[in-house]
Amino acid sequence: MSRLTDAKLRAAKAAEKPYKLTDGEQLYLHVSTAGGRKWRMNYQFGRNGRDKPVQKTLTIGSYPAISLKDARAARDAAKALLAKGMEPKPGDLFDRAAPAADTRPTFEAIGRAWHKLQAKHWSQVHTKDVLENLEKKVFPTLGRARIEEIEAPEVLAVLQSIVDGGAVETAHRTRQRISAIFVYAIATGQAARDPAASLAIALPKIPKAKPQPAVTSLAGVRQILIDCEAERCRAPTKLAIRLLALTAVRPNELHSARWQEFEDLDGDEPLWRIPAHRMKGDRDRKQDVDGDHLVPLAPQAVDILRALHPLTGDLELMFPSDRHVHRPMSENTLRALLIRAGYYQRHVPHGFRSAFSTIMNERAEREWRDMGHTGIAPDRAIIDLMLSHVPKDKVEGAYNRAAYMARRREIACAWASILLTDMWPPQIHIGQPIRWAATGPGKPRG
């Protein structure tokens, strides 16, 4: 029996009746009256009620989609399955190629690339915060999606879940970051649109930030120090809150203060030089070689450092944790002291900055008017410098960081004098009990 050839197969045309062209070994081409050409194979599998082999036909596929060579290979595969006692199916006869890998970029891949690029301009803390926000709130839902397929409703669902958790401001910040990732993808040719661009309108408005509670009267601030220093706690904690009130630095700048940052403590111009990398601001500010914040120290502040030195002067940190000397005191230590002293939701550590600004600005305005002047007193800008408020003009900010030092020192000394008039010296706290006795009358009830 002659086997089929490609020429014979191409010549097979429709006829009045269906017919078949046999290739051998049960394989043949069935030609229908309509001209359809199907590869088929006869085989036996199983037995009927009379214990006779059951005759069956397997349709392999159409010609010319399946070539003569592939049809013969499929027949051999079917016969191999039959030899193992398995009935062949069309899907078992061909080696299916694995689907092509989808190499289109995912939202997470582009998001991480964007984050890596932006991190060059951010502080370490901000860099960490942004990545944690994306990893916790965004990537679990959108991360594996192809960025070009993400639609606005999908993004809004992510944002709405954050809103439902009560974090409206976080939802708005997250939308900005998602939008920035899409803009980056557009710029790099990996996306054509930004579905997050207009979603701010679909989110609740950000509630106005509540100012941190602060007592801003001179008598009130003096009473805070009296009440806090009357509490039983570690001497460095009491000295820390007094130094914070005198210098009006940010609490985190005080927590991580190093002894090496203080200059000329025995001279006429004692100074606290807070390195730029520890200051609030973006990475440009933190890497500015001239960006150190200079805090002129009043004699009362130097007295605090002298009282503290026998306690922690042999360490790098001035106010270390009581458990780990290489770590700064907890950010909650001073807040907890204020709460114990009765100032819950009335005054927080950051409130000393508001107190200094309010009291000394009002004092400057009175003196300015008493001199017969009108308008804003020039000390207002100097007080802003003392608070290390970052000006919009970075050039001006760089110039002013060390400017007006003589006047800044005068203001620092004036503030210390009115704040601590008739106050006991800081050395009084050394050696005092740090907790109430376990026996006896116990701590008085307030």
C-alpha cells in the first residue's frame, strides 16, 4: 500500500460521496462532500457486552493545519497511549508549547523603580515611610497588575479602603504617590495614561490639622516646669524637659543630642551645633554642608549641661535610653512626664516651641511699639531662624542660618531669664528619688 504524499493531499477535492485516503497503520484523511479534510485514526479500546473489542475513531485534526508529518507523529503518540492502556484524546497528542511569558511591566516593578529614583532626594525616614505605605496599602492589590491595564475604579477601591480605615490624609498622600508612579511610567514609555490623576475629587476632603496642644502663657509654661520637675523620675528626664523649654528645639533633635555637638561651654559664646542630617527637611537640606542649626545657649542652659555631665558625660548620647545606652530616650518619655504632671491634651513636648514663639514675639512687638515704631518687629524673622523654620528661598536660608547670632543670643538669654526667674538650680534633681516607695503612704492622689 502506497503511503500518502503532500502532492496527493493537496489534490484531494470534494466528491459526491465522502471518501478517505489511507496512509497506513490506521491513519487516514477523511474528505467530506463539502471538501473538509480531517485526519482520523481507527483504533480499538475496551470491550463490549459480548466481550468483543470496541472499534473507535479518533479525529486528530484538520489538514493542512496539521501536516502529514505531524499527523503521523500524533498517530504514534496515540498508539503509545493505547499500549499503556490509556485511551487517547486529541489534546494528548501534541506537545503544547508553554504560553509566551507576559513581559509587560507590573505596577509594583515600576513603583519600586520610581521609589529608588526618588529616594536619592529624600531623607531615610521619608524613603522608608513611602515604601511601607506602598507595600502595605497598594502593592498587595495593584502590584501584580500590568500597569497599562489598571483602571481608575481599581485605584479608587484601594484609596477608599484607606479612607474606610479613618485615614483620609493618608489616602490623599497615597493617591499622589500612585499618580507619580503612573507619570514615571508614562515618561519611560511604559504607560500611556494616569488613572489616578483626577481621583482626589472622589475622596473626602482632608480635615484641617489640629494644632498640637500647647500652653503659651509665661506663667503657664513656668508652672509646667514646676509640675514636671516635682514628679519622681530620672534626673536626666527632668533636665531634658528644662533644656527643651530653654532651647525650643524639636523634641527629636533633643532626644538624639550628642555631647560632641556642644561648643565653647566654658567660653563667652556657648553653642549647640545640631548637624544638618538630624534636622527636619528634605535630603538637600540634610546634605547641605552649611546646613547645621546653630542654637546659642543661655547660661541657664549651660548649667543644665553641667548638671547632666556627671550622669551621661562618658557616653555619646546625652539622653540615652535607660535600658540601652547606645539608643536615645524614647520619644514618649517627655510626653509621659507631661501627662503624669497633669497636662494630658493641654501641652506636648513640641508645645515649648509654640510657647517660645508666642511669648517672645509678643514681647518683641511690645518693645517695638514702645520705641515708637509701627509694622512687624524685626525680631519675628530672627525668632523664626531660632526655630529653624525652613524658608521658601533656600539661598536666603543658607545665608541666614548663621546670621544675627548676636541678637539670637540676646533673645535666648532673655527667654531663659524670664522663664527660670527664681527657679531652683538644675543640680537639685541629682540624687533625688526616681520612684515612689513600695511601702508607706504611697504616691499622693491628684
